[in-house]
Amino acid sequence: MLYFSRWKTILIWLTVLIGLAYAAPNVLPRSWTEGLPSWLPDKSVTLGLDLQGGSYILLEVDRASLVKERLQSVQDEVRQLLRQKRIGYSAIATKDHTISVRLRDPAQASDAQSALEQLTQPISSGLMSGGSVAEVELAQPQAGVITATLTDQGIAYRVSTAVTQSIEVVRRRVDELGTTEPIIQRQGADRIMVQVPGLGDPKRLKELLNQTAKLTFQLVDQSENAETVAKGGRVPPGDVLLYTNDKPARPILVKRQVMVSGENLTDAQPGFDQQTNEPVVNIRFDSQGAQRFGRVTQANVGKPFAIVLDDKVLSAPVIRTAILGGQAQISGSFTVQSANDLAVLLRAGALPATLNIIEERTVGPGLGADSIDAGEMAGVIGAVAVVVFMLAAYGFLGVIANIALAANLILLFAVLTVIGATLTLPGIAGIVLTLGMAVDSNVLIYERIRDERRQGRSVVQAIDAGFQKALATILDANITTLIAAVVLFFLGSGPVRGFAVTLAIGILTTVFTAFTLTRWLVAAWVRRRRPKELPKGYLRLVPEVTKIPFMKVRLKIFGVSMALCIASIVSLFAIGPNFGIDFTGGTLIEVQAKQGAADTGDIRTQLTKAGIADPQVQEFGTQNEALIRIGAFGEVSDSSQQKLVDTASQALSQTYDIRRTEVVGPTVSGELAWAAIIGVLASLVAILVYVWLRFEWQFALGAIIATVNDVILTLGFITVTQLDVSLSTVAAILTIVGYSLNDTVVIYDRVRENLRRFKKMPLGQLLDLSDNEMLSRTTMTSATTVLALAALFVFGGEVIRSFVASMLFGVIIGTFSSIFVAAPVLVFFNLRSTDAAEAARAADLDEKKKAAEPGQISAGQA
């Protein structure tokens, strides 16, 4: 284990050097990296929205409006086809997804069905799907009645097509804002994720994305009075009642027939009217559109011509003369900004369907800079604490561990840079947690080396055996945490996935550095120094040899643990968790006073005056910051949540800066709740299967029982302290699952080893021995992790404080359960079946050997 060939040495240090080359741009000034040769890496880790500011918006295709529009289109086709065949009908109506046609002459039913047969022709669903879809099904439920029903496959096809087309339109609109590196991706079957870093005006982005921008030119019907129709009159056939954008809005009767559509536009630019100097939008049509526009204006001189955008009449000017040049002008009480935005929308093209904003998260650039500062401070302090602790605990071996830790962080940042990962605030938490957990592998190795040395091996033999025997334990322990991270990645979203990625990469780099770099450094030290004894540290949390009778108190500990679990479950129902908007839906706004301290009472008053019912306002972070929560009470739609943000922001804009907004509609919150539950259960099942395969079924059940104990107690802690339960809390719980199992598997690995070594030792005594042998490693690892998390809790900022507090409690309780719950559970499951006679003989033998072997631990028999 301590021999390294030359090519292995070269590969190890080449990996570290390549990692250093890719990680360096993250800390070097930009001016330096720009001056480097082109063949050197110059990319750095992309900062998430919570670190550099920006907007995250989740859009969903409005399926209902898409179906309604498709039904109208099919209904028009039905009318046209029946008229072409001269088939009369007395009524045509729509209900749900079905159009019903009642024929005047039932004898024409067969002819009518044949005429409508072309509606059922399948359409290609694309090369990738390799098939076709029938959008309409015809039926004849009764004599003289024919129904045309939209199929589920047809609707799904239309939704999928709308998403594909909308992505391109959204991308063009976002690009018009001049932002850098926006991320626009499809999510699921009917959603689009838009992430725009560094955006200074998120409200403008929402306005651009929330409009379909369907532009039409339609004639105005002057035969009826629009005011009379709006007050309850009958809309004439072939007309539609629309309203203007004016305040107050005016009704206008518009012919339903579209004379010219926005599909024929080739350009749209903001400008000013030469006569009135008001902002306008100048548009230009293609050749087909120019011909249509010319014919319509030539035939309707003296009549008003409505310019309609998303069923709102922008203006209805009277056609003074024929417009034959293919150019026109749109006016309508525009400001310079609104004229520019309309031009952007028209140039980008209309969306094929309405997109609803169902989730929004916006972070101001000021809060992003503060988050970076807080993360850097927490990382530096956590790293220094861990480095000092390792030096104090292991002396020169601690120096080697710290070198490996530095290489670990370099490789971690290098991998994040190469894969193009986005670093978020929870991602920084993952790095800080990696600082604490990365030393676990070295602690395992060093403690194992000390064990081998105490058993009489030479220094070289002890070091070689320590690395060799620690390998399986380290792999088992880290794979369980990796499973939790993988489940978290696939079931999480946004920052939670960033945390999972960072944690997973940290685990892989930790295993690599522990078994290559650390081993090479130790081997080099042994070759050059040829030590006669292992370096001693200056600090030990527990003595080298302990004889604590853990099994004697197992029933009392079980009683206490069971009582705490029951109390935690009761608190979940009696008090209830403080669910954040991720699970309840609602709006969260973080504000900062422009001058002086934030007045929560004044904020509450201003919001109430603005018409926002029951806002919850609390102090947050410093005295000049406050957090506003507006719950989603009753039947609240996704769109109304967006209006709440705009109302609140407008009410507070004079005295407060909006630092962060989060809007989670009821659609998303229900999905997130289920995803959280499934995520925890899936990780438990995956880890149960792994432990079962690696050990025996008793170990798997024992590990799950100990882990469930930790999860329940952590939930009780979160409930009693009323910490905010968000997606980050779920990430914390899943990490606690991985960490607790890490500890448990390490102890189980020693139990399995001792079962092979001491075949006749009573189980209770063997478990005591295993717990005592691993006590030093368990406490050392927990101490380093707690040091790193404590730095994050104190200096990491208010945004992730609930997340870190949950982690801190979980780490402490996980250490407790791995010793006092996981190992004793094996007794209840009768891991080693030994009858009373064999146990008695083994006990007698131990008593006889006690004087001759004083080093033997004589803990109480289970």
C-alpha cells in the first residue's frame, strides 16, 4: 500500500496540477486570466442567482386556454366543412373537450361524418417520437347528432409543440434585454425555466414573458353601440367585445375576422410620431402582409381599424387613405419604455399559447454581494478551524491531512468549473460541509494506524495495515452519503440541486485524495524520515483506550430516545412545522430600509393600506432588514400571487429596497411537498438496499431504525424551534440521513470485522468493544464537522441559518444514534444466535483469562 511506482506518482501530481490550473481562474483577478495564453483554462464557476442577483421564473403553458383556442379552431372547421357539403345543422355547441353538432336532417348523418372525416387525419408527431397523432375523434351518440372530441394525445401534442415554439420566442425576448448567459430550458411536459443572472429589472422581464404578444388587425363594427352591448346587450354574430388599454378602459365592438396578423411582421422599432411627438411603434410587413394590409385599407377608407394585442385594443384609428407600402404605425398612449417593450415583443414573435408564471425567485445584486461575502467569511473561518484542529489532534500527520484537504478543495472547484456547475449559497454550504467531512477519511486512516500500532505492529506495518483496512470502511461510509446526494439531485430543484452537486463532487474528491495523495505523502515521509514512532498530537477528545459499557445502558437510552421521538411526533401535530412558501405557496419579500432601521409596524400598515390582507412582517438579519410573508389563503391563483408582489413592491418602493422576492404558486407548492416526501423515502430505501447487500439484513434494519430516529428528532427540533421549513430544510434532512448512515456504517464495519475475529465473544461484549474502538474516530469527525457548520451558522448569513441549524442538530444527534441506537439494535435482532450454555462458557473463559490478558475489555454481557 505504501509503494508507488514512478508513473503513479506522476499521475497523482499531474491530476493535482491540472486541477490547480482549472481552479485558479476562480480566485485570480479577471485582468490576469484575460492576459493568459489561449491554451490555458480561463473559465470560472458560474455564480447562482443568490450570489450575483437576477431572476428565476418558471413558466407553464396555460393548457385550458390552449384547449379552448383549439376547440374554437375545430368548431370553425366543422362549420366550414358542413357548409361546403351543403349539410344543414340546427345547433353547434362545445362542452369540455367535445363539439356537438345537431343536424337538421338526421338522414344526412352519414354524409356529415364523411365530410368531417378529414379532421381525424393523423398528424406527424416528429422524427424523435417516430409516430403520428390523431387529434380528433368522431362519434354519433344519437341519431342526428355528431360529436368531435379532442383526444388526450392530440392535446398533449399541442402542448408539447407550444412549449418547443415558446422556448425560441422566450429566448429572443430575453436576448433583447441585453443580459448575459441567460438559461432557458424545458422542464417536464409543459413548463419552461428562465434564469437570467445579473438582471436589474425583474418586473420588466415578467411583463415581457407574461404577454402572448398576439397582434391582429381587425375592423371595428359601428352598426351597434359598444357601450350598450357592454352593459348587457347582445353581441352581434361575427363580432367580439374587446376593451382598450385606456384608464378607464373603453369597450369596442370588433369583427371577429382577422384581416392581417402579426405573423406577417418583419420588423418593429420604437419611434416618435412626427406630428404629436408621442412614442409609437413603427412596423413593417412582408410582401404577403403588405398586400393584405393594402387591400384592407384600400377597401375600408373612412372606417376605424382596430389594432389588437392579446385581446386588448391598443388603438382604433380611422383609415384616412390606403396604406400600400407595407409600413404602418401603432400608437396608443405609449411611454418610451412601453413602446420599446412592445417593439421587442413584436420582433420576437407571438407565443403560440399563454404562459403563466407559477414560480418566481428574484435576488437583488446587493444581497448577492452580501451572500458572497458571508460565504467567503464562513468558508475561511471554517477552514482555519478545521486546519488548526487537525494540527492539534495529529501533529505532523495533521499537516499531511491539511495538504490533502487543500488539494481536495482545488479538485472540487476544478470539477465544478469543468462541468459548468452553478455555485449557489447552499452550494457554498456544501463546500463548507465538505471541509468538515473531508477529514473523516483521514481520521479513519489515522485512527486505524494508531489501533494497529497499539496491537504491537511496527510503524511501517501499522501505516500499511491502516490504509489497507480503512479502504472498505471509507468506501461504505461515503457511498451512503453519495446515495443521498444523488437522490437529492434528481428530486430537488434549483439551489438544492446545487448543494447536491457540490456534496457529491466533494465526496468523490475526498476519496481520491485520501487514497492517493494522503497515502503518497505518508509514504514519502516514511521513506525519508524512517520514524520509530507515530507523531503525537496535542489534543485528544477521548483517551486512546476506553472501556465504556454502552450495552449496559442501552435500555435506558432506548427509553429516552423513544420518549423524545414520541414527543417530536406529538409536536408535529400539536405545534406544527413552520412551513415556508415552498410548501404552502405564497409570497416572500426581503426588504432593506433605505435609511435607518426597518419598522415592521410601518411596513405592515403600508401593505394593509395597499390592500394586502394579513401580511406577516418580522425582523430578519440586521436591524435595517425585514422579511414579509404573504400567504396563499383560499382560492389563490398563480397569477394573483404575481400581482401581490407588484402591489407590495410599489407600496414600499419609496422607503425600502427590495432585496429578494420569492413567489411559489399553489401549483408548484403541492408538487414540492410530494417531491420532498418521495425524496426522503427514496433515499432511505436506496440506502437500505445498499447496506443490506454490503452487510446482513440485521445491519440494514438497524441502520434504518437509527436513521429514522435521527430524522424524527430533527423534525421535532425544527418544529419546537419553529425554524423555516423550505427546500433547503429537505436538503439538510437528506444530508443528515447520509451523515448519520456514514457514522453508522463505520461502526458496523468494525462490528463485522470483530465478528470474524472473535467468533465466541458474546454479542453485547463485542458491540461494546466495537463502539469503544471507534469512539475516538466518531468524536473527531463530529468535532470537525461541527466546527465547519458552526462557522457557517455564525457567519454564513440569515438566509441559510435555518438550513445550517438543522444540519448542526442532525450531526450531533447522528453521532449519538450511531453509538447508542445503531449498535444496540443488533442485539434485538439477534445478530449472533448463541445459546445460553455457549454464552456461559464464553463468559467463564473470559473471566479466567482476565488476569493473564489485562488489556481485554470486560464489558457487561448483553
